[in-house]
Amino acid sequence: MSVFAAAIDNLFADPNIARDATYIADGGAPQLIRVVTRRADEVTGFGDAQLWSETTRIDLRVAEVPAPRLGDRIEIAGEAFLIQGEPVRDRERLVWTVNLRPA
């Protein structure tokens, strides 16, 4: 295991940073995972306008969710979300960042 992988495992194990969630692949069985949530607002340019929107982004460990896909479901603290857009992996290929929308 690399130093980076060990650091990621420690971050996802920390109860102050990560939380429990349930991942359900489209047509698959529920799987308990750990996620790091980021509920940041996003400002997007559209022509001369600036559009503000609430976003829900989370990080998933590749070790737990090797291939997240559009439409897969994630439940966090009783709230259900669907993955939207393409998941993006980090440089070390250890963490997926996914955008969510309410289910």
C-alpha cells in the first residue's frame, strides 16, 4: 500500500471528515461505504450571466466503488441522491469525485 493510499484510508476512517453512506449501483445490491461530503455552492458562467446553484459533491474511495455510473444511488443520513454527470478520479486514482442530485 502506498503512502497516499494509507492517507486516504485514514481520512475516510476519520468520523470528523467522512460519514457512512449506502451505495446502490443501478440494479445492484446496497453496499455500505464511507464518503466525504462537499456541499459547496457553484457559480457557472453562461454568456455574460453568472448562475448560482447549490451542489452536492462527494468523494468515494475507488477501493469501495470501483466504477460509479450515472444514475447510481447514494443514501446519506436518510437523504437519497443520484449520481449525475461523469465521475472524476484524482491524480493518484484513489478517489472518485461525483456530483449528486436529489433522487
